[in-house]
Amino acid sequence: MKSPALRFPSRARRSGFTLIELLVVIGIIAILASLAFPVTQAVLNRAYKLKAQAMVKDLQVAINNYLTEYNRLPQQGDAETPTPTDGGSQLIGILMGESSGQNSMNPRGIVFLNANTAKNNRGGIIDNGGAQISLVDQWGNPYYVVMDGNYDNKIANPDVQSQDQTVSQGAPPQLRTRVAVYCIGPDGQLNTKDDIVSWR
């Protein structure tokens, strides 16, 4: 009986990728990731601005609803001065119905404003368990509120003090409203073009 001839493959079968192939694939992934990062960042910034605009409007509506309910503004001290909502004022607690009772600014405990809890001290309510409740934007800065202290339906226009000429030039000295709300935007500087405001 003849024994079968042994066959030796001329080439060993290869499995896997060569180093060159892996480097090419990693390079392509790196290029795609570098192209996607700025787009992702722009989408996030746009989302942050939209959230801040929504909160600016929510605050304005909440204060106007308070005015309708109590026939007065929830003001303390000089209401025509911009008041930051970062704990120096009880405004957010009043609008959230936290302070109720006979001597309170919101004796019925009505909730005029709902807001999410801030994550990493950004984009929501910061409550440290005290009487002061803070409201900050997506960049960790407070919202500012200006109210019509003498009830003449006019308040000083913050745009007049803007550092950007395209905003301040031609801005009326007064706004015909009872409440103006704004935040300083992603640059973290007051009175610049990227401020997010309720009157523009």
C-alpha cells in the first residue's frame, strides 16, 4: 500500500493584521475623531445656550406670574439694581414656594418656578440646606434679575453698558417691561455680546 504523499503548504496561513495595517486604521480613527470633536463641542455649546435662554424666559414668566398672583413684585431692596440669583437674594426661594407663612413674600407657598438640581454646580438649583437657594446657568454663573421698582413699566437697559459697540450703540436707555432677566453667557463676562437676555 502506498502511503499518501505529505503536502506542505507553500505559505503559512496568516491571521490578524500587520503592524502597518493597524497603524493606518488608528490614523484614520484619529483623523475622524479630530474632525468630530469641534462639531460635538459646537452642538454642546448650542444646547447650553438654548437651556440658558429657556431658564431666562422661565424666570421672567415666574416673576410675572407672581405679580399677577400677589399684585406686587418679589423684590427686596433696590429692585432696579441687577440682582444675581447666586444666594445673595431670596428670590429663587420665594419663586419656588420654599418660604411660606404669614410674614413671607410668598405666604401661599405657590410654586412659580421649577428648576432642575445643578450638576457640578452648573445648570440649575444649588441648595446648601440654608435659607439661600442659588440658580446658576450652564457655565456656573448666576442669572441676573432687574425689576421695575417704582411700577412705571420701565427699567434701565443693561445693553447701554455693554462693552460691545454693536450691542450698546442704538440701545434704548430704558426697556418697557417690568422684569428683565439675563445671564452672562459662556465667556463669563458681564455686558458682552454673548450675554443671554430676555429683551432681545
